[in-house]
Amino acid sequence: MKKAVVISILLTFFICSCTMAPKYTRPEAPIPSTWPKGDAYEDIENVSDVSKVVGLDWREFFTDTKLKQIIDMALQNNRDLRIAALNVEKARALYGIQRAELFPTLNAYGVWTEQKIPADISTKSGEAMNFKQFNANLGVVSWEIDFFGRIRSLKDRALEQYLATEQAHRSARLALITEVANVCLSLAADRENLKYARSTLLSQQESYDLIHRRYEMGVASELDLRMVQTRLEAVKVDVFKYTRQVALNENALNLLVGSTVPPELLPDSLSVVAEPKDVSPGLSSEVLLRRPDILQAEGQLKAANASIGAARAAFFPRISLTGVTGTTSDELSGLFKAGSNTWTFSPQIVMPIFDPRLWSALEASKVEREIVLSQYEKAVQNAFKEASDTLAARGTISKQLNAQQSLVRASEETYRLATARYMKGIDGYLGVLDAQRSLYAAQQNLVNFRFLHLANRVTLYKVLGGG
């Protein structure tokens, strides 16, 4: 009865005991509370018709049906994401192992001992003897009572590491989604540039044939022929370049997806890709604290905080209990007979008196926390820079895109007029060549600005935490 009372008191104290870890408070973010302002940024307060990124699932953010199918394939087959998911399962299992240290382990075991004792040390005078013993036991061996929270702090550290790994998986998932989208957009841009290059090549080939006939007739000069030939070869170089880029983008996309993407899902140009939703960062930069990589860094900081508790608790006594009950007999047949029962109860206390390693371990855990704190603050600062850069691009790219569209229309008209004047003999072919070169460059830049416009929305979704 007394033993039961003592054990009950110990268990109650154990359950109610607390850790010696410092109380955790989230560090103040080392960034401004509001977004940057200036000529490069849109007035965020006046931005309308946009969605809040918080809570916006990627299936809602992306509006292109084919792109969503490709992203779904990547989420199912990408090997890096699969490894990240397995790391989460591993961290969860390690947390389960550490958490189980709080509870006793019950074991059943049997022992058969047979020994010969020589005559000179035998209890029977001058006679050797054989000793045989059978044991069947059930009990708890060396269960540490966590009075000072050492095991509980280690459990908390394992929990925070598991949660940080889970956030790392979320971060990898978000990175994969946006990377697949960007590669698809890059593929669409290169295919569109390839179309422009091929169209220009066809036009230049026709011009070359025309100038060549005029040259043979003595109407065009050799200079005109060589200029159009030079331009023809330059466009051929671009055709080969964009053909290679299209193949490289397809290979990159297949690697991200983890399998070959069906050709019918691949975009032919940027014009056929539905724009993702425009998202707003909100008025406060605190939205960055919800990013998976920031939550991962904070989880590591909490784990380092818990390590201090375990290091502090190591200075205090460790109390462990061993309790075994069973039966013992010198014959196997008598193992479970009446009167063969045995029991053992062995509490143990270990008090560190002089161990310099404990002080070093505590100091190391404190320094580790400062290191992880600096890493957390750096992660927040990097996130603010990424978001600010993306917002600056957002405020200027749309204006560049509009100006470039006007430039393309003007270049088309210039090319038409220059060609007409040359055919009538008013101007030389140099004017046509310059107009054609300007139009081709303007078309390429228009494709690039369209790509940057769409990619900027994808990047903004990512840097703000992706919902």
C-alpha cells in the first residue's frame, strides 16, 4: 500500500513538472512594418480587383486548365518533393521515439542459467556442484522520472524539428508549383519567339530572292544583296537558338514533372496561356511571417530554445526506477508453482557533483540559439527583399508592356512604309533592313515583357507565401 502511494505521488509530480527551457517569444521582425514606396512601386492602397494571397490555393490562383494539369502531375511524380515528404515522415517517427522516453517500457523476458561451481569454493564442503536456475520476469527497467524536464525538453525539441520539416515540405511544394509554372511560361515564350524567327526567316528569304533577281537584272546593287543576305543568316542563327531553347525547356519541365508531359498540354505561345490572378500583399509586411520557409526557421529556433532546457536539467539529479516481478525455480517444471514468485524494486538517483562538460553543453546550447536566431532574422530580411523586388517589378513591368505594344505597332507601320518606298524606288534597301530589324527586335522584346508580366505574378504569389 505504501509503495502504491509513493508511486502515485511520484507520477503526479512527474506529470505536473515543467521544463527548464526559457519561455519562447517570437522575435520582433527586423524589417519595416510596411512595404516600400516610390516611383518603382504601385500604390498598394489603391490597387483594386486583386485577390488576397492569404488562403488563396494554387488551384484558384492559376486559371489555365492545362497548366493546372501539369502542376498536378508534378505534385504526384516529382522526386524531390517525394523526398521532402519522406523526411516529414522520418521526423514524425523520430519525434515519436523521443516522446516515448517519457513513459515506462514494460518487458517480459526469461532466463535459463546453468553453472558449475568448483569444489574449493562450493558451499558443500569439498564437493563440486552444478547450479541451475530458471527465471520468468515482467517489469520496468531504468525508467527515468522526468522531475526537471530534461526528457520533456528533448521531446519538445524533436516536436519543433518535426514541425520545421513539415514546413520545409510545404516550402518545397510551393517552390515546385511556381517553378513548373515559370518553366511552362518560359517554354511558351521561346516557342513564340521561334514562331517570330521562322516568320522573319521566311520574309527575309523572300526578300533575298527578290533582291537577288533584281541584282541579276542590274536593278539592285550588290550592297543591297549582301545586306539582305547578312540579315537572313542572322535570323537563321536565332531560329537554331530558339529551337534549342524550346528543347531545353521541355527537358527541364519533364524533369520537374517526373514524367513526360503530353504534347497537347504544352503551350504554343504566351497568348494562349490564361493569366494567373493578380494578388495583393496587403498593407503590412507581417504576411511574410506566414511563409513556409520563415515558419521552418522559427521552428528551428524553438527547437534550439528547448535544447537549453535539456542542458539546464542535466545539472539536476536523475531519478530512475526499476521494478521486476516474476518466478524463479531450479527446475523448468516448477517455474510457475506456488511459492516461486519473486519481485525486485530498485529506485536509483544520480546527482552530478563535478562534470565540467555540463557547463560547456549549456553554453553551446545558448550560442546555438543565438545562431539560429540570426538565421531566422536573416530569413525574414531575405523574404522582405524578395517581396520588395517583386513589387518593384510589378509596378513597372505592366507600363513597359503597354509601351512595348505601342512600339511594335509603330515598327510594323514603319516596316510597311519602308518596303513600299523601296519598291517604288524612292529609298534604298537600307531603310527596309533597318525597319525590319527594329520590328523583329520589338516583337522579341514584347514576348519577353509578356513573359516577365506573367512570371511576376507567379513570383509574387510565391514570395508572399503562396496562400
